Amino acid sequence: MTEAVQIAALLLVAAGGTAVVLVREPLRQAVVLSFYGLALGILFFAFQAPDVGLSQIAVGSVGVPLMLLLTIAKVRKREREEG
């Protein structure tokens, strides 16, 4: 049973990583990156590392995509001011 959960988590992470790379629009990429962080957190839970999983969910699902979205907003604001 645990091996099946681990294999499913690995496949989910592989599919999520591929999706992050294939998405080209930055806003959508940030959303997909958030789901990828969640998938990694699930993977860590499946391999019995709950402390790492909780950290990954906090940072990978919320922190990094939020910083990316704020950066995109700032860059677009500068482009509008200059152009």
C-alpha cells in the first residue's frame, strides 16, 4: 500500500515538473508552480518526512509563487511607466 502511494506521488511530481516547464505565460506558471510545491509536499509525506513536507508546502506552495507574482507585477508596472 505504501509503495503504491509513493509511486503515485512520484508520478504526480514528475507530471507537475513537466507542466511547470511547458507553461509559458508567467502568471499561469506561478499557479502551476504552486501546485508543484504542493505535490512535492505530498511526496515528502509519502516518504515519511512530515517536517520537510510541511516546510515545502509553506515555502513551495505559497512563498515562492507569491514572490514570483510580486516580481511580475513590479516589472509590468515599470514597463507601463516607461512605455
